[in-house]
Amino acid sequence: MKFELMVAIRYLRAKRKQAVISLITVISIVGVAAGVAALIVALAITAGFREDLQNKLLGAQPHVSIMPKTRSGGIADYMRITREVEQVPGVVFAAPAVYQKVLLASETQASGVVLKGIIPEMESRLSALPENMVEGSLKEFQGDSIIIGKELAKALGTFLGDNLKVVSAGIRSTPLGLIPRNRGLRVTGIFESGLYDYDNSWTYIPLERAQSLIGVSDVVNVIEVKISDIYQAKAIGQKIIDRLGGDFDFTDWATMNATIFQALRLERLVTFITIGLIVLVAALNIVATLIMMVLEKTRDIAILMSMGATNENIRRIFILQGVIIGVVGTVLGVIIGQVLCHFADKYHLIRLAPEVYTIAYVPFRASPIDAAIVAAAAILISFLATLYPSAAAAKLQPVEALRYE
């Protein structure tokens, strides 16, 4: 193999009679490098979107949610059931909560929001709310307190310490007749999850205040569960239901966000196929380069064969030429792709409108596994591109090749 490799490298490095062959060789290397780099960057974007979105969703959502089958009822003995849920293998922590859509109003603006009633010391172990707080803290979260998202605070023109009014769909009887339940609350915290929908429409208040505002007794409508392995959410959810009995149902984070992640998977596949065509075009350049090189080196091939080189030796020489072009282009592409991903992610080079894309910038997560798969595919395509030209070179007859020399 040393002989074939030496000749292949010599052919690639030597100055040629036809400069166009050298130009096509450079174009082939650049094409492979561009295709590999583009594919690595594109896969890093899709992986970044998925990872960033998943982390932020799991910071705001429970891994598993346990609900009564009769949604109108509620869970009465929720603290006992919460402790029972925590006994299931794989469960890290559980906490009760109440959800309700309400109208939140400041002195100048009003907005429909999701109100979540929580027990602060339990919520802090369940979600990323304490880490997401940008103003205030959970230590002050008691009584008539409310925590709102950063985007919602902007929309309402509200600051820390301001008073807001919450109006629920529940009604209460007064001497003036039936009126919606409402309550004045003070903003004791502002959070930023990084997801626009949450930051613009979610609020938190103490559990007992939420129950009073909604007009229910001491019940909750969901028990939220944090588990050790998020990819076992369905299995652990089913174990919880088996333990609690048939009066309960569950949903998990993957089911709640199935549409989003399915779209990301489809986008990843389409990206791989479409940008992979760049590598295919570069492979066609390799075919053209080798065919022209065979024509240029006809005399050399004949001399080598007359000196004892076999058809297999000749075939290997041109296969190695094409593979070297592919390997050089692939290595350059991997380096360029990884460097671009590193700096683009570090400095947030591509900004987004958070109200449209839910995040403020494009995240890049260049996976070593993705880079290895792309590199292997590029080298394989480069190898396949050498098969026809190398076979054509091996079929040359020395006598015919030297007849007109």
C-alpha cells in the first residue's frame, strides 16, 4: 500500500500540464469542506434548539403530571397522595398545584394569564423557578403575593412592589349580586425562563390564595412530579397510576410537547438531506478530477504497468487520490464547522424575535457524534466517487496507451 499511497500523493502535489485539473481538485476539496461545515452547523442549530427548548420547558413544566380522571373534581387528600407518589421508584420529588386562567390587571393594562397556585418550598425543589428569578425571591412569597414573568411585567408596565388585581372566572355572592372573584396582589418577584410564552403569560401565587380565588375547597387539580430519568417519564407515570389506583390519570412532558419535538426531528432529517447534497456535488467534482487525471496520466499508467504494476495497484492509486481529497476536505470542514458553532453560540451571533421563536438567539450545540457521522458519510461518498475513475484507469492497456507517445 505504501507504493500506491506515495504515487497518489505525488500526483496530487505535482504541477500538471492542464491547470484546470488542479483548479477542479481545489474546488473539490473546498466543496467537501463547505458541505461538511454547513452540515455540522445546521445539525448544531437543530440540536441546540432541541436542547435549549427541552431544558427550558423542563425548568417550567413537571416531568409527569398526575390528575384525577374526573377533571371537574380535584384531588382532596393531596398531601398524602403526594407522599405516596414520592415512594414510587424513579420519582425524585412531587408537589401539588392548582391551575386556573384568570385576568390580571394593572392600573393601565390587563392581560389573560395562567395562574398557578404553589407551595413555595415544594415548588423550589420541583422546578427552576428559584433560578429563573431576576427580581425578588421566594423568601418574600407569602400572603397576597404574586410572581410574574418578565415579558408580562413589561406588557403591564409593572415593577417589583406594585399592586395588581386578579379576576377569576369563579363568582361569589354579595349584597349587590353575583360578581367575579377578585383579589389584590403585590408583585414580590419577577422571573425569566427564556421562553416567551411562559414569561408573558404565567404567574405564581401561594396555593391557599389560589384556592380561595378560584372558589374551591382545600383541593388541587394536579400533582406535579420530578423524576430522575426524563426519558422514562411514561413508564414511571404508569407505575404511579398503578400505585394510586384507577381514579387517576397522567401525562408527561414528551406528550405535552410532542408537536414541537416532532417538528424538530423532521427539520433535522430534511436539513441532513438537503445540505448533504452539497457533499454530493463535491463528490461529482472528485469524479471529474479523477477522470481528467486518468486522461492526463495515461502514459504514466502505461509505464507503471510495464514495470510490473498490476491493475489492482493502479486502481488503488486513484482510489487513494479521491479519498485523500475527501479526507482533507472533511477535516477542514469539521474544523471550520466546530469553530463557527463555538463562536456563534458563545457570542449569540444570530438573534431572534422571542415573541415569534420563543427564544432570543439561535443556540449551537455541535455534537461530537454528529461531527463523526458527517465526517464518515463525507469520506464514504468520496470513496464511492473514486470507483468508476479508478476502474477505468485499471482497464488501460499499456500498448495502446504508449502507441502514440
